[in-house]
Amino acid sequence: MDLQQAYRLQFYDIWDVAWTAIFYLDGYTGNLTDLQGSDEAIVFNFENDSDDPFAPIKPSQVTFNVILNENESLSTLFEVGDMELWVEVFQGNDYSSDLAEPFWCGWVDPYQYQQPYDVRPNVVTITAVDGLSLLNDILFADEDSAEDTKYYTGRSKETKIILDILGKIGYSEFKEFDNIFEERMDNDPNLSPMELTLIDADFGKEKYCGEVLSNILSKKKACIRQRRGVFCIYRPKAVVTADTIYGRHFTAETTKTSISYNPNQYIRRDGHDTNLRQVPGGVESIVKPAKRISLFQDYGNKESWIKNYVVEENTYDRNLGQYEHWTPGGDILWTHMTLPNQEKGILIDKTNLAVNPPCVRQSFGSYIKAADDVLIFSIDYMTANYSSSAAEGVYIHIEIKSDASNNWLYNDPTNDEYCKWSPSAYWIKIGPIDIPVGTSGWTTYSRKIQGIPVSGTYTIKLSGVRTTKLVYILYTNILFYGTSDELIRKKRPHKGPNYFPFTLMPFYTELVLGISQYVTKYVDKKEVTEAEHRVDNDIKGIEIEYQEVLGDVVDSEMENIIEQFSGALAIEVVTSLSDGINSFVADHSADYLPYVYVESGSNGKTLIFTGLTNEDFSGATTIENTDGDVDGSVENTQAFSAGTAQVDTFVCASATGSTFITIGTTICELIGDGISIETTIDNFISTYGTTYFVFEKVSLSRSGTNMLATANVPGDPFTASVSGVGPVASHSTTTPNSTGTARIDTITLSGTNGTANITCNGVTAEISVGETTEIAPSKKWYILNEDSSESTADELLDLMADEVAKQYSRATHFIQMPIQELSGETNLNLIGNLQDTESFRSVGTNLMTDPNGTSDDYDTFDINGIRITSAITDGPATALSNIFAVTEGETIQVNIDLTLNSGQAPSIAIGVNIVTILTEVVQLTNGINKVSLKINSSSAVAKLIIVNGEPSNWSTGDIEVYHTGARKYVINRGTFNVRSRTWDLDLQEMVE
């Protein structure tokens, strides 16, 4: 579009801040017309069609109230159609700058144009919408016209689908603040789960864009709302649980910049000097809690992996002479022209050609995975014979082949309920059949298939009947799909001879050889096509249900989940740095043995090379980048230090007799030769030295008249002893063993994509990161917290059911609050939270664990858990609880149900001891007490102090002591009057 400025509305608000609205008209060439605004010149309305904070679509609209004088006309504003007149609203004086950020933008809705039918001057109301509401009337299709509709197909990144939808209303960017990651995704806030998630466009077929967008957001209980001219996707739960919200600003499918914002905003109260002041007129109501939350998930079970499997009449392109998703081989007729009574099916002429017959083909199954899944192939066909006699004994040929390998589907020659895969070129052959003159009825051919031999796409080719007669065949309901069924193959004894007809030998791939053969049992299992994710709160309340169409499919027994279920989420599993390190260890650690042991570090970023304690490895350890950004640094984290070999000395005093020498488990006899001690030792070493060397790793030597035993490996000790009367006079360890220190080199790696060569001890191997991507069904997800910690992983919709259940686990506040902005430019963040420090709620866990945790001096002070079952005193008495920490300025909430049997009701306070009291002292009353105690000084050893000054007898129920925090609200809906700078907000309290 060629949008040009046509109208301009300018004015100042009560705080002297300029506001400008520019109206753009496609192809406008006239002068810019200035408009005069009324007292309520611009009023924003931020909408939500529900009080549910998790309602996904939150549109907005603006009313421009313009004074129309005599002889003035705004006909061009209401004589246009939808999305023809663009409007941008700016705050401040720099609206004309190319870098100016609009406060809001959208389209004039000509059908909401209003003006008094009266004398002028009068006020004309022009309404503009941000476009989200228009999505309810825009089909989710790649092309949609009166002549043809082409739906999106295949799986796309979630970011692309969102950009495609927003592009239909004129937006080319969005921001997202998604903090829920699949467990195989890196938990880096700079990465977006949306660009790693793939969604099957089939789930949105024949739906409108508004519903599709709502389905996408609902799976994570996210919302979309425009802020500062850009649509933002955020999670209401996240904006009340973190002080920094991390996100990404997408301008294309994978083009993004990292962003963040602080969601915390405060109403003007003591301690918070903000410009948001509550004014009279607010109304508070209570939202009922829920006893049950149910998320019903429809898996989107596909009838066929083949596109346009029915072959509807309206999918035929007369110009191209083909049906959508089907590629013709020869002329393909429009069915309705030949068979006027048929509104579906693909019609193919007869053929007598065995090679390149008239046909149609389709490649299908982009995400097919090799598996043992039981599949079904089924097709309906009918014939039309326009010749004068029947076509007898003819065949119908259908080819289904792997695109990546030599695997063809053919009829199982041993069982007419099955088809099998052949490594040789073949086809599914239906027949022989007789085709009578005229039009037949529909016939269904259906077979089971055990398994998919290879991953990747397959092609189906439908051909005409092999005959010379004038015969047409019509195909429809062309089904190829997966099931959860099983084929169980068992061996059974074979009796009698084996006969193999020659004509079946090439295709009979399970030849029975020997004395046994296989029998096949088919187990038909009920298909799982939906799930309920339910959480029950132990309270009385309402029941809330959500209908979900996107999520994890984990309870199906088939492998080909991505192909079979359009509602199944898929993720791109990219080789991360830690994955690359683990693969390097698995693939190459053996290359470095036996001198170096390779392992991965616990942080997922390091490789550790450890040598031997008795031998240093050679050369420097290095890492050299070979592609992309993968690199690293090398550090010698432990230097090599050689150990000391153990030496035992056998002192020989004679050359007569014999001594048995034991080293380890080897015993040999040292016999004196009667000549000399030296030759006696030399003979023993010559005879037994090799034995000790091999079996005990000890070397023998002579030093004078002593025999020495030395460990071959420093740091490897041995035991030795002597017995008998002979040459050896004594034995001792003269050099003790000491263990050496192995050299350890550590490589700390960095990068997200590429390769590098790693060299250690002269051995080089390659590490690869981010170079391989697998498409896999999602399984479990986690919520990435602000501190980068991860929640417990679970199925996505189970996580969301827990999240919603917590929100409705108690009654919450819903407030209609008028707010006056006090100065400056407006900066209320509609995707943030709003906190009111005058309204507290309990947070965290009960601080009370033991009412008598420190001391008491009551005559009787019995407890059961956190309940005081009996407290009796005949005079002053005090009890101090367990220790907990408090912070100056915070309020501690204490809840006690007191039963006063007699005497004085006790008083309570928070303090370090009876002398150092940190709050006021409050006397309890009989019954339920809810006491707020404000801390005047921080302490890490605070306690709940209970005190009586007079005789008393009382007991309590469970005692609750909680930290408190300001209630946090999200902005559900609201209006903003620009000139008066007043907001009227609907605020929903969120449970943290």
C-alpha cells in the first residue's frame, strides 16, 4: 500500500503534553487536513471479552471525537473499507521524527462512524481498531479469494505463523515474553521458545485467524495486547512473579533482538510517589475460587498424511489442469465434467502403458520417522466403462515408495490383509477385476502395514486401469495414517515341506528356512486422540474448563506423532554446546586412551583431559576453530607430578638353604648354590625375574649381596614377605610407594554453531555444535524463572492446569479503579502489574513451626504441631516460638483462633525476646483473630511472643504467621481519556 498522510488531529492534554493522530490513506495525493478535537478528543478502550485474566486476545480501539463545522466533510473516513485508512497516535512533540514511537496504531473502522444528524457544528465520532478483532473475519489461509482458497500446510515455526497472522492486519513485527521452554531447549533468555517450536498448520484449516491465534496463545496461558504500536505476547502469571521480564522483539521469523522490562508499577501511596493516583469511585468485588480446573486437549488426529485426500471438486485448478497437492503425469480431467454426479475424487484415463502411464503423484510425510508403527493404507475407487463390453481381468496399479531409499509397498503374498515393503521396484496391485459397462459403485481397498523402513518423505502414484478399452477410474478417500496397534510376530513349529512358488520369491522377504516359521498376530488398540489435564483444589468453588488444541502428545504408543496429530507440538532439537561436548566424549574418548581419559564437566561447558599418574602426556592441549563460532580456552588445572616406585630390599647373608619369597600372590623359592651369595641372587633373578615382572609388575635386581624388588609403575604398591631358612636374612621396604599426580587439562568451550579441532597428546578430533537439527515431538516443559532456575518439568498443559488452579485456589479481588495521572507523559504499562501497598495478602509458607520453639514459663503449655492445646498460668507467663527473619517496614500477618476458658486473654507481638519487641503488642479476643503487625526493626532471630500478665486458661487452633506483600493486579481491561489523563481500569488480582 502507498499510505500517505490525509488528516491530522492535534491537541494538548491537561499536563500540557502534545498528542497527535495521523490518518493515512492509500494513494492519497491531496493536502493534509487538520481536525479539531472535542473535549474528549481521543479515548482509548483496551478490551477483554472475559474477566478471566488468561483470555488470550485483548484487542483495543480508539474513538476520535472531532468537531465538524459548516461546509466540512469527512466522507473519505467512512467511505473506505476495512484496513484502508491507517492511523497512528503519538505522544509528545517529536511525532514527525522517523524514530518516533507511536503510542498506538490501527485501522479506521468505517462501520462504527457516527455523527449527529443535526445542524452544525457537531461532534463526529471516528473509531479505529488495532486489528485483532478483524482477525475473526479473516480465514487462516495462504491465499483466499472468491475463486480459490489455498490453506497453509506443513509445520512452521510458531514465530512465522504469528507473523503471518499479524501480517494480514498490516503488522510485520511483534514482541514476546515467553518464559516456558521445552526441556531440550537451552535455558537462555536470549533464545525464544517460539522460534524453536513447530506447529502444524493443519490444525487451523478452515478456521479464522482470531481462533488460530487464540489457540496458539492459550496453550501457555499467554495473552496478546498492543503496547506502543507493537503487539506484545506476555503471560499474566509471569508479570507478577518476576522483577524483570525477558523477551525478544521479532521482525522476521528468526530475526530478533533481546529485550526486557520491569513489570512492577505502584498506585500512589505512602512510600510510592508515583503519578498514578486513585480517585473516588472505585468498586471492589470478589472472584469465586474454583474447585476444579480442566484443560481438555484435542490431539487433532489426522485421517490421512496425504494432502487433499478426498480430492474435493473445488480443489481443481482449470488453468493448470490439476488438483491441489497432486502433480499430474499426463492430462488429468476435471471429474465433474466427465462424471457430473460426482463431486469428489480424481479421475484418470485408462492406459496400456507399463512405463510412464497417465498418473498423479504426491510426496507426503515431511516428518515421517522410521518406526514399527502399524499403518493403514486405504483407498476408495469406482470405474466408468464407456466401451461396448466389459474389461475383464484388469489390474489397478498404485505405487508408494520412499523418496530417500529403495523401498516400495506391495501386496503381502501370504496374507491379503497386509502390505509389505520390498527393496525392489514394485507396486500395490489390485485385481484381477472385471469392469462392467457403465459406472460402478465405490469399492474400498484397505491394508495394514507393519512399520516404516526409513525416515523422510514418501510418494504415492495413482495410475489408470491397464486396458485398451475406454475405462476411467476415480479415486477418493486416499488414506495413509498411523495407529497405536501392534503386530506381534511369534515363532511356531513348522510341519511338512516348504513350498516357494517361483513367482513369489522376489517379494517374499520372510522366507521360512529350517524348522520354524513366523505367525503374525494383529492387536487392535483404541486410539488415544484426546486428553484431560485436571487439577482439583480442596475447596468449594466453581468448575472452569478450557478447550485446548495444541500441546504435548505423550500417551500415544506410535512413534510418528508429528505426522499423525496436527495438535502435537514439535520442537527443533539443535545440538547445543553441552550436547556437542557429550557427543565428543561418546564418539572420541576412546581415541585418546590409554594415556588420556576424557570426560565432560558438570557445567556442560568443559572438556576434561586426565592423564596417568605415572606418565605425562606429550605436547600442549589446544582447541582450534574450524567453522562458525565454536572456540574455547585451555587451562592446565593440575600439573603432572611423578610418583615414587616402591623398593623392597632382601638382605642375603648366606649361599645355603632356601627362602620362599612372596610378592603379591606369586611365591618362588630362592635356593643357595653353595658358591656365593651373588650368584645365588643372579640365578634367582634369571629364573623368576620375568614371572614377577609379568604377574606382579615388579622388577628384580641385585645390589651387592642384596636383592631389590622395584615396582614397575610409580604409585602402584605391592606386598612382599619371606619364609624358610636360607639365603635371606631380612626383608624390608626401603623406599615406600608414593602416588603421583596426573596432569589435567581443561578446555572451556563457547559458541552456539560450528566446529573446532581439539588436540591432546598428539591426537586430534572434531567437536560439532549446533550443526544438526532434529524435529521431535515435545514432551516436557519448564518455566524459566527470573534467576535462570527452572521449575519442575512436566507436560505443558499440566503445567498450565497447575498455574490456573493456583490462580483460582482462593477468592481474589477484582477492582474497578479510576486513576488520575498527575504529571508528565503517560507511562502506564498495560502488560505490567499494578500494586497497591494499602492492600496486603499473605505470601510464602507459614513461619510458625513450633509455638514453644524457644521457651515458655507457663504452668502448663501443651502443643500439638502448631496448635496450643492447653496454656495455663496462675500469674505472669511468656512463650516464645521458633525463630524466623523479619524486615523493617514489612507487615506480619498472624491468624489465631483462640478459645478462652477463663482468665485473661493473651497478648501477642513479634520480638527478639520479652525485652526487645519489634511491633506493637495486641491483646487477642475469644474467637478468630487476624492481626497485622508492622515490623519496626529487622531481625534474623524474631519470634512470635505470647504473653499473659494475669492468671489464664486458654487454647488455640493452628497458628499461622505469614510475611505479607502488596496485592498484585494485572490490567484486564480499561479506558483512557487522553485530554483529562484519566484511566478507568478493571484490575484482576493474581495469586503468586
